[in-house]
Amino acid sequence: MDLFDKLEGRPGPLGEFTSDGYGYYTFPKLEGPIGPEMKFNGKDVVVWSVNDYLSVGNHPRIRKADKEAAEKYGLSAPMGARLMTGNSDEHEALERELAEFMHKPEALLLNYGYQGIMSVIHALVDRNDFLIYDELSHACIVDGKQLAMAETSVFKHNDMKSLEKQLERATRKMKPNSSILVVTEGVFGMTGDLGKLKEIVALKEKYPFRILVDDAHGFGTLGKDGSGAGTQLGCHDGIDIYFGTFAKAVALIGAFVATEPRVNEFLKANTRSQIFAKSLPMPIVVSARERLKLIKENPQWREKLWENTKKLRNGLIELGYNVLPSESPVTPVLTSGSTDLCQEIMKEMREKHGIFVSGVAYPVVPKGVVLIRLIPMTGHTDEHIKKTLDAFEAIKPIAFRNLSEKMMA
């Protein structure tokens, strides 16, 4: 059978949305400067779907730094992978600053979050090893697991008994040259709850393993200084390899791992997505340094982020919505229904109320569940929150439709 003919018959779970819903439910075009207010289809909307948590992306100081760096270096420099011809003082300075910010001895800069953690997992474990990960881990971890040659197993979400069962099994099967790596998240991006990092770290006293934490949503937003979920939970020192991305709080391309020197040295020479890829352009690196500096200088931004998060969450709960008990700014609202209901809610909010929200249904979440995920930002105002809550009040007959039918049945 011809490969292209075969592809027509298997569009995948999102295929229908990338055709019929293109430009609206998938690949929408939010226009204008990044912020809590943007334009969608020519209309002004309040946006709750952009991960610029600290509203740093459009800060005047950042716009100035971006412009100056682009003028000074252009977008080509440095050319080549860092291992060969793509290194610079700026890249190394950013790594030192990230290590200091994360209270770890060293850090290694990565080009992208998704491909970066896949490649790190692939590099760390071999065919003699065991890889154990949380069942709600992000797709990048699942794909990293697919690349890894290790024997893999999964534990139930944040379930320590399930994790112990897998650790006991792996420990029994270990050879003299076997190792165990446990992978989890600091913040689970869809549900907003934190990984049981303190409990997992405590298990290191009973079992011989190392822990890798993907803290994409926690970096910059959690902890007294923004150094993430480990600091927030009081177990940061027990995290062996910390992974953070710039795509959330820093509002930029790039990522990093922070760990001890011997691991850092190994990853420099064995992380294939970096060895065989062009280095991050200088303007990105310079901008990342300035953004990190701004985040350190403005702890009140995190305070405002949390203030906005609590106002939004409490308001939704008062309206009767089922808001998952998130421990991060991620604010997931659940209701009962199909993909059609999910699309109807998004359209109603965007067209009639000027509120841009994103929703997911099966296969991202279980069948019969609709999840509307809101991402608060420091830049959201009380007026934005009120307008959003008014919209959620107005759509209750739609959002609660299936709940009412079940109650009457």
C-alpha cells in the first residue's frame, strides 16, 4: 500500500480538528503584543492560554534587550553545534546564572524543552537500566521513554505504593551494572498538581535510584525565589537532575538541566539533540539572561501571579465550577461532555464574551470529560478576572448541561 494513501486513512486523534477546526480550535492566530489582551480573528480578547506566567515577554526592558542583541549579533551567530563551533561566553554565562538561580553546582543549556528532555533521558540510561515514570508525565517524557533502551515501567499518578512496587521490582532484577532512574514532574501541566517530590526523595533511603524532575511549569513560579517545585516542597537538594524550560515563565525558546558536575560533563558529550543541532542563537541567549535577571529582581511578580490565580480560582468555585485542586497557577476547570461541548464552550467564550480559553476533550482527557485550562499571568487585572468570571456565569447553562441531565436522570 502506498504510504501516502495509508496516511489518509489514519488521521490520528487530532486529525479532524486540524482540518475542519484549523485556525480556530487548532492553530489559532493570536495577534498583537504578547499579554493578557490580544486579538483573535480581528477581535479584542482576554487571553488565558498563553504561558507567559510573569508577563515578562513584552516587558519594555526585554523588547529593548532583544532589539539590541539582534542588531549586535544577528540571528545566525554562533553557527554550528556548541560542541564544535557554536559556543560563546554568553552561553556559558547563562549556564552559570541558571546554576546559581537553581542552587545547583552546574547547568547545561538546551535548545528546546521537548527535544531536550527526550535526549537527556536517552543519554542517561542504557539497556541494563530501569526507567520508572509517572503515568501522567508529559508527552516529551513518554517519547523520551520510547527512545531509551532501558526497561521501562510506569507508576500510578503520585501513588507512592505504586512507585515502591516498581522500585522493588527493578531492585530485584538489577545486575551489577544496572541503575534506576525515576522521572516525574514538578507541576503536572494539565491538572496543575505538584509531583510528590518530597515523598519520592525520601524513598532514596530505601532504594538505589536517581530522580529527574521536569519542572517546566514550576521554574520561575514556585518557591520563595522562583527556583521551582523542589524548593516549594522543601526537597530541592534531593533532586538529582532538575529540568527547566524557558517556554513558560521566561517566555522564550530554550531549556536547561541543573545537576552535579560529573553528570553535566557526561551530558555535554552525550545529549544527541544538542551535539547534532545548531547552537541557540546569540539574541536568544542574551535575552534569556536579561529575563532571568528581571525575574530575580522582581519577586513581586510571583506574588501578583498567585494573587490573580487565587481570585480566578475562588471566583470559579463560587460559581459552582469543578476546579481541580491545583497547587500551581494552572487552573483546570472540569465538566461533563464530549468534544462537541468542548468546542461549543470555546466558541461561546470567544465570540460572545471576548474571552480566549482553550479546552481539551478525549483523547487528551478521559472520555466524557471536558477540561478548560486557564493560565493566569501577572499582567491580568481585576477587570480581566471579573470579565472572565462574568462569562463563565453566562455560559453555565451550556457548561452544566450534561451535569443537569445526569442529575434529572
